[in-house]
Amino acid sequence: MDFSFTPEAEAFRVEVKAFIAEHLTPDVLESTREGTIHNQGFHKKMAERGWLNGAVPAELGGGGRDPLEMLVLVEELQLAGAPIDGMGVAVIVAAIVLELGNDHLKETVVPPIIGGDALCSFGYTEPDSGSDVAAATTVAVQDGDEWVINGQKMWTTMAHIADYVLLLTRTNPDVPKHKGLTFFIVPLDTPGIEIQPVHTMGTERSNATFYDNVRIGDEWRIGDVDGGWAVMKAGLKFERGIAGGQFPSAMLIDAAIAAAEAAPRADDATAIDDPRVREQIVRAMIDLEVARGFAYKTAFLASQGVMFGVEGSMLKLFVAEAYKKHTQWFLEMLGSEGLLSLDTPGAPVGGHLDEHFRHAPVTSIYGGTSEITRNLIAGAHLGLPRS
Amino acid sequence: MFIRLTDDEEAIDEVFSNFFTSECGPETVREAASTGFDRALWDRLGQTGAAAMSAPESVGGGGADLGTLALAVGHLGRTLAPLPLIEHAVATRLLARLAPDHALLASLIEGTAIATLALQSDNPQQLVPAGAIADVVLWRTGDEIRIGSGGAPGEVLNNLADLPLNRRNLDELCTETLSGDSETFDLAIAEWQALMATALVGSGFAALKLGVDYVQERYQFDKLIGTFQSLQHGLADASTGVEGADLLAKRAIWALDTDQPNALTLPSMAMIFAAESALSSAATSLQYHGGYGFAEEYDIQLYYRRAKGWPMQYGPVGPELQRLADLLITTGAH
């Protein structure tokens, strides 16, 4: 066993920290307050370092960076609270296109996406299909060399600032549902697309997108007609390359300690003197170490070419469930002062514990709910029969 | 980063897997229930060299690191083997560190005498792990580390986990103070915690397997109960807990073997998490056995009792969490 990072990865950590110190300015952090967790200038700076391309396998023409270095990158960026929603999508879309896309897509879409000049959003979920993603009903019908698309997508986060949407459509209603799906990369300035904001109880803004007789050429199709499920699985595989570093609790613990040190209690004490608070901080630290174990293992397996380890699912499940619990503890310790929201005068640590509490529930929903993840673990890892 | 066994470790792991599965079935555990110890099994384990494998070569031991010892401890955990391997190995390493020329070391290396350590400081009347069978006890009083031998081990006190527990009166044991600083004892405690985490993880995996196997045999409402989503999710959570505990225990062992800055805190964190995960795994599997899980003849109850009892020998978790808090809560230290 060896849990140490290579000297190269440690050197890279130093580089990432220096990058954050230089480029993650208060202005950049401030720019996400409208709810879009993306900053174009910061995103472009990451692209210039080659980082958006880093997790894309070298054999596909990507950066092929060591998964352990990508884990270091995501871990440091998350700890610093950097806006990286755009990065996750860029990696997956670029990798899918390079693996399964045609020359048109490889030439038109990939360079600006990994260069930080274009953004993509995911168009999988629909009003009536979330976890049951293969039940998508947004229809694409072939008309000569073109496709005509009609339907609606939910949670197309960043679509309002993005250039493309990776769109899951129904091309055959007469076969089992996962055999009649086709993916397209649709330019968002195509006529017939309408984008409406979806506001959340967190600080994030998402979107609903509507597709009304949207016409695009066949060159925007990715993968085979009715071969959408294979594209979906490829995307999940590449997600592993960047999902190694899910540490929302790392930042939360820092905020909780700062808040506890400043939260007055009786007899000149503060919340940091409260044994219950101290216990909860330590328990959150233990959970964080468990998350690191899963993340290191996932990244190690990826570095060995194993893209589908159960550890990735367990990381997702464990981190989200632990993080929700932690946000509940740490908000509660502040008592009534904890009610004050982000940027409200007098809010403890700027209201960030309230922000974490609001954000946490979505982490066990997006990217696969905890329930779907448990199904995966029960089936693929424990070998239990389908229910 | 290399998070799997090397080929050499695989070979050693297989040796211990074969030893424990062939030599220590559930009947062995049941037969040792009243004593918590199987002397014949201990002697056979000694023949494999396991008892002394992690003692330094300079005192006649095998010179293996904790990571190698942990392979044996993991299988001990899976089979609930009634053997004081953890205590003996840790106490022997401690004595070798403090007094490499000590007269008692030879018999400890041979395995003819059994060593243990008292886990609580400044408590001469404490229940000592393996206290009912140990010939040699090491403990800490104030800043001093002491060793005692002689004083016949007493009767086993009946206990939840069928452990060889006894209250050794440390003040009355023939004692000698060992030279060396008190922090060496902290290291021994951390080694015990990391190995205990390893044993708990083993027990957790085994308990989970009992549950996963059972739900694939049992029918209710004309259906295999393993197809019910409520059971699948419970087992998925238990599995996630044990796998997470496994990775943390392995990292704690590695931290000790390579003298990492967190070598004295990760083992404690690992033990706390492994204790909860192993118990959760056993309790979940027991629940899914229905009434049979409560029956003495089913093995899952052995795991349920041991998973709770093993880490309780250390002491309550509350003060341990506060001790960790004192060590870890400084802004930006994690």
C-alpha cells in the first residue's frame, strides 16, 4: 500500500495553489453570486494551463494528465470555493466527442471547449424523467439531411451562458426505451430554442430549455442513431476522471471552525468550547478522511485504466449524505444567528453556513440520486438480483 | 499511490486467508466462548510465524511492517478468531522499542508467553484486553511505562464479546519501569487502534457477506427477500461504510509504517469509523435474518456482539472524540 502522492503531483499541488492565489480573486468569487457557478475569465485561465483538457485521455488526443493530479486539481479548487461547473462539463463533452464524435464535431466543438472559449451544458433530464433518464421524450425526427427536435429539458444548468447543449433525444419510440435514444450537440443559438431560468433554494440558478421545431444538420449527431445509451455510458466513464475530488465538507469544516470560534456562548465561552460542537467537527473530519480514501482509490484505479470501480459510486453516495448531515449540525450550532443568510449584515462567516445548508440537498440528487446509487452498489457490487 | 496489495502481499494474504478459514470456523469461535482464547490455535498460528512477524529482526522477530501484520489481522477479524494477536504484536513491538535486550522478549517472540498492554493510563484496576491470558502486561502510569509479569492470570470475566478479559491489578504485578519517553506508549496505542480498525473491517466484511448470502436464500411473500429495495439499500449503505472504513484503516496503517505527520490521529479516526461501520454491518445483516438473526445457532449474532465489544475495550468514544478535537481543531490544520 502506498497512499502518498508522487513528487510530480505534490509539485502540481503547489502550482494549483499558486494559481488560485493569483486568479481566484474576490471579484471572481463575487461573480458567482448571481447563481451561475462559472466565471469566464477564471475558466479561460484554467484552459490556458491545459487543465480543462487534463482529464481527457491522451489516446483520444486529450491532455492525459495523471488522474491523481486531476484529483489534486479538483480538491484544491473545491477547497478554495472556485467556480468550476464549466470545467466538469467541458471534460466530459470533449472526451465523448473525441471518442464517439464525427470529424465535424471534433473540429468545431472540441477546440473551443477545451480552449475555454465555448461552454456546454447537459440536456439529459426532462420534466417527467429524472432518475429514469432513458425515458426521455424530447423527439428528434429525421427530415432529409436534417433533424427536427421538439421537447423540453430541465436542469440545463449554464445553458443561458453556454454555446452548446449535449441533448438526449428519442429517435425511436417503438423499441425498449434505452434502445431508441440519440444524442446531439446542439448550438444554443439555433432558432426555436428558448431558455427560462429555474431558481433554486440554493444560491444556484439553473434553466429549463424548450425546443420548438429546432432544425439541425446530421453533422451535429454524436454516436449512432438509436445509439444514445452507449454515449451516455461513455460520459459516465469520463466523469470518473474528474469525480475523484468531491470534498464539499473540506470547505465547510473551515467555515464551521471560524464560525464556532466567533459564536458567543454563556460565560465568555464560544461555540468552539462546546464539547458537542467539537465532537461534530471531529466527526466531519473523520468523514472527510473516509471521502479521501474513496477518492484516492478511484483516482488510483483510473490511473491503472479501471474506469468503473464501485468506489466512485460509494464516494458519490457517502460524500453527499455526510455533507448534508454536516451542514445541519454546523448551522444549528449558531442558534438564531445562523438564520441570517448570505451577505446579510451580521451573518456569521458571511452567511456561508446557511449557503452550505441550502446547497447540500442537491448533492444527493444531481449526477445520480443516492437511491439510484444504492441500487448500483447493491446490483453491481453486492450482486443482489434486480428488484 | 498504490492502493492494492502487491504480488508479495497477495501471496501472504492467501496464506493467512487459508489458515484462518481452515483453522477457525464458527465452531472454533463458539468453543472458545467461555475463555476467549484457543491455545492450540494460537500455537498453530505461532508456527506460521505470525505472532512474531512484526517484531524487529534485531530482537529475533520477522521484521515485517504493520501493513503485513494487518493482512493476518484482517482475516482474524473475518473469522472472529479467539486469539490475542493484536495485543501481543503491539506489546512486543513496544517492548522491543523500549528495551531490546529485555529478558522476556525471547518468549514473546516464540509465542510461548503472551503480552498485552493496558489501554487506559493511570487506572491500575482496569479491564485489560487479553488480561485473562497474558503473561506480560505493559502499561503507563504518569510519564512512566511499566512492565509486569507473573501474578497468575485470573478467570475470564463473562462478557458481551467472548473476549479473554480480566481485571489485572497492575499495582500488584511484579513491576519494572522501562526507560523511554511516554510518547512511545502513544505510538503503541495508535498501533492497537489501527489494527483494531483492521480487525473490525474484517468482521464487517464477513457480517455483510452473511447478510448478502441470506437475503438470496430466503423467500417471503413468494419473493426472494434480496429483491426488496429496502434491504438492498440497507446493505448498500453497510457496504459503503465497511469499504470506507477499510480504506481509512489501510491509510492509518500506512501512516504508521511510513511515519506520516498524522500517524497518531488517523488510527483513532479509523477505529472510531470502523467500529460504527462494523456494528452497522452486523446489525443490518442480523435484522435481515429476521428472527433467526436472534438465534444463538446463527453466526451473525457472533459478529454483532464482537463488533460492539472489540472497540469498547479501548474506552468510550466520547472522550476519544474530545481528545481528537484537542489535537485537530486548529484553523486550517486538516
